Amino acid sequence: DHVAYTMAKYGMSMCVLGMSEEFKKDGIAVNAIWPRTAIITAAMEMLGGGSEVASQCRTPDIMADAAYVILCRDSKNFTGNFCVDEAVLREEGMKDFSQYFPVPGMKEEDLMPDFFLDEWLQMEQKNIADHQKVEAAPAPAAAAPTGSGPIQDVFNQIQGFMSEDIVKKTNAVFAFSITDDKSDWYLDLKNAPGSCGQGKPEKADVTFTLNTANFGKMFSGKMKPTTAYMTGKLKISGNLGKAMALEKMMSKMQKRSYSTSTRQYIPTSKL
């Protein structure tokens, strides 16, 4: 995944290693600085779904402060390094990073880790290990009957939340492809008064592909859709702008205290 991003980072890394050696004799340092978390930028807003993604990012100020620290170090002795913004500032004694939160009331656990750092890789490895454990677990005795189950519970709650105003503002049909039980669901917020249930819609503006567990987490607010998408737990095809409209609707649902069923569900295959 993320081929272009991987190539860009690899290219920059090669520049650091090569130029740090090339200019070492002249006392010129060449270092790289990486963010530990996502940074809110115009590009992040465009790719991550608008200003709401800011609640999972830090401001660019943390990169500026870390760069200042690096530039003040001895160029003859500190060169050819791959630095992480937070680590650099912790070395200087900083412990509280809340000043870099763009949204009041944010918490450290809300932050989205940057790709390819150890933290992100460890998270991905844990996801793979969790999927392997699930695959090894015995299959459920029988599939949940139509009209019941954790996904149906979510749609029952959505049904109670729908209104003509929601349909008018959203104006989209969403399809959900559930990978572990091979089921399809739809949410029609384009044709008044709105409808939802099991099956494929005739024409969807957006299709979400994910497993049952992540579906429940996403609608209960335990996992942000943007984070799920950026970490590979959710795949989206279609109109991304409409996908962000669904995220806004889910946020309103959660504020009204809607939550998914607490029953345990053991998926039988990985995403």
C-alpha cells in the first residue's frame, strides 16, 4: 500500500545518507525529520476528509520546533540521522505536547501514528496477529438469523436516527461489503424517507469494505473511519466526499448516545 508515499520517503532517506557523507568534510550536516503522528496540513485535510481529521493530528508547529533543535546542534557531530519530532523534543526535556493539539480537548490516544514508524508497524503486526488468532478460533455454531446480529442492530439504530433532513443533507447511497461473513448491506440516504438493511443497493455512491468487528467499532465511535482507512482496516471505493458525509452522520449519532450491540462477535476471516 501507499506506493508513492513509500517511494518519496525512501528517496529522502537515501538523500540523507548520501549527502551527509558527501558534505561531512565541509562541516555541513544533513538530517531527516519525521513526524511521530499525522500532521494537519492542507494535503491532510484534502485526503483525510476535511477539517474534522484535525482531531487525529498535531499542528505543524511541532515539526518546526524539532527542526529548530536539530539546526542548533553541532553540524560536525550530528549528521546522517533520522529524527522523530517528538523524540527530539523529549531529549530537550519536553513532556507535555498538548500545545500541538489543533482541537481543544484532544487526547494523545486520539492521534493517528505516521506510516512506517515502529509504532505504526507494531500496530499493523498486532492486527495481523489478531486476525491469525481469529482464523484459528472455532467457527460459530450457526449464522445469525436474518433480522438479528450485530450489524442488523446497528442498522436498527440508524433507522431510528434517519429523518428527511438527514436524507436531504447527505444525499448519498452507501454500500457495505462485510468480508468475514460475505454479506452486503446498504444505507440509502438519498431517496426520502431513507432506508437501510441487508442486500446490495442498485447503485451506490460509496462502497465500504471491512469486517464485522471494525464495522461495529466504527459506528460506535471506538474507531474513526479516517484512521481505519489510513491503516488499511477499511477500504473505500467511490465518492470520497460522500464517504466523509457518512462520518459526519455517525458523529451526530454518537452524540445522541446511539451505540452498537455489546454482544461478542468472532469474525472468521481477516479483512
